[in-house]
Amino acid sequence: MKKSFIILSISLIAFACSHKTTPATTAVKEEVKNKEESATVSHEQFLEGKALSLTYCTKCHAEKNPNRGNMAQWDKWLDKMAPKAKISDEQKMKIRDYISVNAKSM
């Protein structure tokens, strides 16, 4: 009986410590690359809006990725934050253009 218990214990330990094989998964995460222009926003407009965003928006908080929300959400935030950032309507529209290039679809 004692001999059987020892053999069983060693077998369980060996089995528990053995290399477990799992099916090979080659799921490679593709890096999402943000666009820098769209059908309605040129590359220059994108860069200008991004520069304004980095200048004014990051004074109070970290840079936000435009793909965090859709344009309806971003418009609400822009309307709320523009007075705090003390930006003009023209600057707000340029920042909006920048955001619109990579915002989520509705």
C-alpha cells in the first residue's frame, strides 16, 4: 500500500510538472496605425489640428487618442472644453478636423 501511494504521488507530481502543449496560435496583433488625412481633411489640416490639440488640450491632461470615441462624443467634449482652453471657434474646428480623421464610426 505504501509503495502504491509513493508511485501515485510521484506520477502526479511528474504529470503536474510536465510540459503542457497548447495549440499553436499565431494571432499576431496588428498595430493600428492612425490615418493622417481623409476625404475631407488634408494632411496639412490634420497636422495643424494636431498641433493645436497638443498646444491647448495637453495643458490640462494627457493627449487623447481620437479613436477613443465617435464624432458625436467628441463634439460634446469639444464644446465643453473649448471655453476652458480659451480657443477660438476656428481653432476648435481645426482640432475637430484633426479628431475626425481617426474618430470611431457611428
